[in-house]
Amino acid sequence: MKIAVAHDWLNQMGGAENVLETMISMFPDAPVFTTIYASDLMPAKYRGWDIRASWLNNAPYIHAHHQMYLPFYPLAARSLDVSGYDVVLSNKSGFIHGIKTTSNQTHICYCLAPTRYVWDYKQYAQREQLNPFIKLTLLPIIYLLRKWDYRMAQNVSQFYAISTDIQQRIKKYYHRESKIIYPPVDIARFQPVKSPNEDYYFIVSRLVPYKRIDLAVQAFTRMKKRLVITGDGSS
């Protein structure tokens, strides 16, 4: 059985990439199909993988500013050639579930989240502090992307969700049932102590707007409890 892995983009490290690494450890011979790949921004071990990027990878400044190419990712995902593979395993939070498969192929989508800037656009635009003109200009594009996103979700053979919340969102936005497989967690990194000598709460996360670390800061400020935050590109 020939297996191909599909991933949205490879220009930064995050939780999605931790999941991808686990997939490659399970299927080391599987090629990775993606829209863009910045080899200089990713761990050195990725250079030993068979990574196949789309034509969008050649767009100017895309590795540093991939958000500005939002309308082009569906086209890039559709252009990836996974013909000849029995199973396509997509690791999705963007548009990669729209990769083109046939009725003779099985497409398993491990859904980290339905595309948040499509289905949660108002909150996304607010968090990213988009100016009113850009927000208004993007509205018709978002409408078309939402229709495309839904239609592509109907072509997936089986959805798997990372949590009950994501399972509910898959049902709400895609009208699809899914099963839950919780994502891999490196518990060896964290060693609890028997008798803590300090009282505080701890957040390890990429410090990007959609993570809503600001809400945690507001909550702990109101509760007058100590919160320690650290940015981790691999979280």
C-alpha cells in the first residue's frame, strides 16, 4: 500500500509540525506534499524527507509572508499530484484537505481545525488587526473560500479530529462525522515535582494572535493569580 502525506505549509514550526513528524515516523517512506516549503526555516532533519512543494513555493516573499497569498492556497493544494498512491493522509488546519484524489484512493484527513480564517473570519480579522478596507475587500473572497472548503470536505473518505471541540466544529461546518485520535504529546519534556515550592500557572505556546494568550493574561490579572508565559516555536 503506497501512502502519501499532505501538509498545509512548511515555513514555521508549531503543533501541526509535531503531528507531521509523528506521521513521518510511522510512515518514513511516504513523501510529503505541501503548498510551500522553506527548508532554511525548518529543522535540518526535514531535508532528509521527500518533500514536494507546489508552484506557489516560487511566489515572492511567500516564506516570510504566507498569509498575503491566502486566495491561492486552494489552487496550490489542488495542483499537487498524488496520483498513484493508495492512501493520502492529510494533516489539515488550512486547505490541504482539498488535495485532488480519485474514487480509487482513500483520503484520511487528520483535522487539527476547520480552516479558522474562513469559518471564524470576523474574529480572525479582529485578532490580526486588519484595517477596515482590507476586511471589506476580503469578504467576497472569504465567501468563495468557504464554499470551496465545504465542498472539498465532502471528498474526504474519513475525518479524524484532535478533540471533542474540533469534532463538533467538523460537524457544524462540514456536516461530516469524525472519530477522535488525540494528538501526540511529548510528556518526557515535562517532569512534575512532588512538592512545588511556588504557586503559579504556566503557558507554553507560540505567541501569535489566534492563540488568544491575551485572554489568559486578562483572566489571571482579574483573579490576581500568577501566570508565567513562554514562547515556544515547537508548541
